[in-house]
Amino acid sequence: MRKVIFTLAPAALLLAVATGNAQAASNAQLTVTANVVAATCDVSLSTNNLDLGNYAPTQFTGVATPIPASQKTFTVGLNNCQVPAQAADTANLVVSGQTLGGNPNMFNSTGTNTGIMLNQVATPTTYITSGQKLLVATAGATPAASDFNTKTLSLQAGLASATTTGINIGAVSAPILFSFSYN
């Protein structure tokens, strides 16, 4: 019996040492967030991709002025809306995306000195900045889901440059997020 214990002792010692050194290389933390709001709506786009085409540097006529031929219209709408909590409550869209330094209204994630400018069709020379809240609808005297449901904004996107000389050649990409905001 003593012989069996002495034979197994080194194996048990090795196992104890090996399991004591087994540790995770790194940990990970997940932060989960949410918002509780008075009412919600789903946001929809008339298109998920908008190709403005190809343009030469000579077609840019001014700083932060979209090339007229590049401008295309699209709509952003609300659907599956809940009943607003009270009269005069508002449904809004918050526009966000990466912009060029010093140009909060010129969206671009590719690092060139050109970008995409947005405006509401109704106000063609007022350009939308990242973080701006756009009013879509206001609840009536007797709030109903139809006050917000199926309401849309017509927007226009156009290619512009932050300079008139030394315009970068290359692709422009501008992922732009439209988020629902209540009041």
C-alpha cells in the first residue's frame, strides 16, 4: 500500500501544480444600456444606399456647396408608432454620423476633404449638422398613433468639398444614422 501511495504522489503533485496555473488570459465587460420613453416609432428609409455618381474636381464650385448634379432626394419616415402621451408632443429624427473636422454638416468617414451634405427639400440651402434634431410631426389635441405614424421628411444628399483647391480624388462614404427622438 505504501508503494502505491509513493507511486501516485508525484502524479498528484503535478496535477495540483498544473491546475493552480490555469487562469484566464483576459476578462471582458459588457455595458448594456436602454431608454424608457413615453412613446416609440420605427424609422425607415426610402433607400439604404444612395449612389451620387462620379465627379471631377473641376465640378466643385465653392466650399461646402454641393454639386447640383450630385443631389438626390430620399425620404425618412416613421411607422409602427405608439400613441403620443399628450397633445403637442413631438416626433423628431436625430441625424448623426462622422463629419469632416471643422465641417459639422459635411458627412464623411473616409478621410478625404470631400463629403456629403444633407438638407430638407423644403429648405435647400439650410444644411443639416451631425446631432441636429429634425421635427417630423406634432401630436394633435386628442393624441392618436396616426399623429406620428407614416409621417415622412424629404431630404436631399449632395457631394461637396471643404476646399476649392487640392480636392482629394477617391471614394466618399458617409454612414448616416437617423434615430427617433420623442419631444
